[in-house]
Amino acid sequence: MSNSRYSDLERPPLSAAALNRALVHPGSLWTRVTVVESTGSTNADLAEAAREGAEEGTVLVAEAQLSGRGRLGRTWSAPPRSGLTFSILLKPDVPVTALGWLPLLYAVAAASAVRRLAEVDVRLKWPNDLLIGERKLAGVLAERTDDGIVIGMGLNVSLRKEELPVDTATSLGIEEAACLDRDPLLRAVLREVESHYRDWTAVAGDAEAAGLHAAYLISCATIGRQVRVELPGGQALTGRATGIDGSGHLQVESGGRLHTLSAGDVVHVRSAE
């Protein structure tokens, strides 16, 4: 029984049948939900499925991910069924210049869903990490495919302190959240993503018209903070995060200049006083 998916009763398995009944129906964005016991990377698997003709709205969930990838190529892992690890395939009909908003849209939607269902104060660190306080609750990774975008998220649900991959992370369990049931959490996130996605695509990816820009600013813990941004190539920029531009890029004031950053790893730092 030790190798059974039911051996840890605090971490029951997800039911693909139940998720499909709840989420896949005429008019829904979601077209298929698949749950696998384990895989290397849900993003990589779904990107391959996209190349083979998978429909928009395909969702792939893994009870365990063996080669999870975060931003900047980082790897991470977690015990089976201790979190929500899943990817979605989207094929938005919007200008290429608007696509940078899609991972931010996903983060806004996921934070809203978790905040409502789990009753915890989830905020965003640019571009799309979910935080409770200064600890990371979830990460989001978006990748282009031939004709779409795969977006994956790893959300820490029932991880205990000794199971955290890094000491700067947290979980809904550690934060004593109101909901630790992965099924309603997954449903809530996907429904919130669908709502925001439909609003955004209806206005051709215009973040202002969709209300996405304003919603992101409300949820973002980075704006107004002193930050250090570790840039691709090993450089770093320290300054004050002042805003998000029309393309979803971070604006940082440093050395009397305003820098607009499309990529980078943000660290919130305390001001010297």
C-alpha cells in the first residue's frame, strides 16, 4: 500500500473525470483535462502535444513533476500531490505586441482565485510570481509554441516547512489557508483564467481596455518598492520600481534614469534609512 496513490490520505489524487465534468462543456475555453501520475515537465509535454495538434484549452496536470523548470532555467521539485502542477495551452488571436501580457494575466487570475478560495493575501512579484508576504507561493512560466503559448504553474498547497525546496518559499498549508483541497483550487484558477482571457481577447489584447493593467497594479507588490533586478547576462540593476508600461514591462528608476525591463529576476530589497 505504500506505493499507492491513496497511501497519503492528506494528499488525495485528483480525478480527471470530475475535472472534465466540471470544466469541459459547450462554450467553455477548456477542451480537455488530463491528469498524469508523473512527468518530467508539463510545459514540455504540452508543447509537444501542441505541435501534434492539441486544441486551445487543453490542460495537463501532473501529480508529480520530476524536472520542473522555473524562470531563468531554475529547477524545482515537490512531493507527489503536495501542490498543483499544471500547464494550459492558449492560442490568442491578438497582436504579437500584446502577448507579453498573457503571463501577467494568468498571474492576476491565479492570485485572485487563490485569494478568494484560500482566504490568504496573495500578491504578485513582477512579472508573475505569487507571494504571501515575501515568500513565494507559486511560480508561472510561459513558453511559445508554433501556434500558441503554453503556460505552466506550480502552486505549493500542502508542503510542510521541511519539504520546501528553498527557505524563501511557502505553501497554503504553512499559511493556514482556508482551502487545501486541490480540486476546487484548480477549478477556481482555471475559471478565473478563462474570465480574464475572454475579456482580454475580446479587446484584441488591449490591457488597458480589458482592465488588466489596473488589476495587475492593484495586485502587484513590486511597484513602489526598492528592487534589485538580476538581468540576463549576469548584470543587475538597483532602483525603485515605478510602474508597468503598456507592454507589461517593469519600469525602474535608477541613477536619475527610467529603465524599462522586459525580463529579469526581481528581488525586493529594503530601503537604506
